[in-house]
Amino acid sequence: MEKKAKKKALIFLIIVFCVAVYAAVRYYSVDRTAVREGGYYIIGGERYVEIPINFTKEGKTVAKGDSFKINEIPEDKSHTFLTVRSFLDNRTIVKESYVIPTAGKLSVAYCGHERITGGKKRSMVQSIFDEAYQGSFVIKTNDRFDISNGTKNIYAGYEDCPVGTDWIGCLGNINGRLVFIKEEDVRDEDLRYTCYILKDEYQGLYENGVHNTFKRVD
């Protein structure tokens, strides 16, 4: 019995030791010298700048500052892009040395908070770039927020970019059809929007999304 008790005690001590080592590794693996200088964040000697993109998923904390922490973006193993979390605020930052591709091969897209890298939804985004539509119609709304409240923003990333950085427009179910509205049209303040109808093979992809009906003016 005494032998068994000693064995259990030894196992317990080993577990406690392993947990302590793991906690220490986790603690010291976080760079606690992140600082904000003007419009820059200095992390591990590298300067990062903020970029105005819609959404990125937050992962584990990799650095901390006085009143904020730096979280990784799980899909970006190189930590080229990171997020800054300060109470309820969340911002995306990127290495100042990284030149964000503004064109080229589509690598990733975000439709709202959904990350798209393959399958039919990726083909749908590619069809938007190819302008492979089956017609269009023009609508007029009463308020600028009518469109943003009933559609999802689409952001695209190109070449080696692991996140969506280019806002190309909005996707939504309008007047009974899944349509795309170009970014420049959404920015315009005349409350008239050209809705490009996506091909039939994509019409059911966001069937559970918000459906809106607006006055046609074409």
C-alpha cells in the first residue's frame, strides 16, 4: 500500500511540474513589450500599422501593452497581420514592411464574418470578379442604411495575403434574387443601386440571409 501511495504522489508531482512548466512557457512566450507610438505599434522590434478592414478572427495573445493586447489571426501563421484588442475595441494591424497585394489571384474572401477559401462560394466570388452575371436591375432606397442592413460586405485577399483586405462590394437577397452591388455604388449617396444578378447555381447559397424588396427604377 505504501508503495502505491508513493507512486501516486510521484505521478501527482510530475503532473504539477508539467503544468508549471507549461504555464511558464505560455507566460514568457508572450512579448510583453508591445508599445504604441503615434499611429504605429512596435512588437518584437517590428512596426505595425492599422488597416481599415471589416473582420478578422482573433486567436491567442502574442503580445501585450499597457492598455491593450495583441492577438494573432489563426489563419496567418507568419503573424504578418495581428489584431489589437482594447476593452471592446478590435482593430487589425499589419507589418509596415509588408506590401499588401491589391490585385492578382484570389486567395481568400470574407462574406460578412464567413471566411471563404474554396468550394462553390469561392467560385461565386470569382464570378463577381469575372462579371459573370445574368442580368441586372436598379433599385432606389429611402436611406443609406437600407442597403448595409440587408447585405453582407465582401472583402478579398490576393496572392499570398491570408486575410481579406479589399472591399469589393456587398452581397444580398434583393427583390427575390441573390445580387452583388459594387463598392463604388454603395459609397455613392444618391440612394440608387445597380444590383447584378448572380448565376442560378449560386442563388441558393445565402437563402437563409435577409431578404429585402425595394422600388425598381430601371
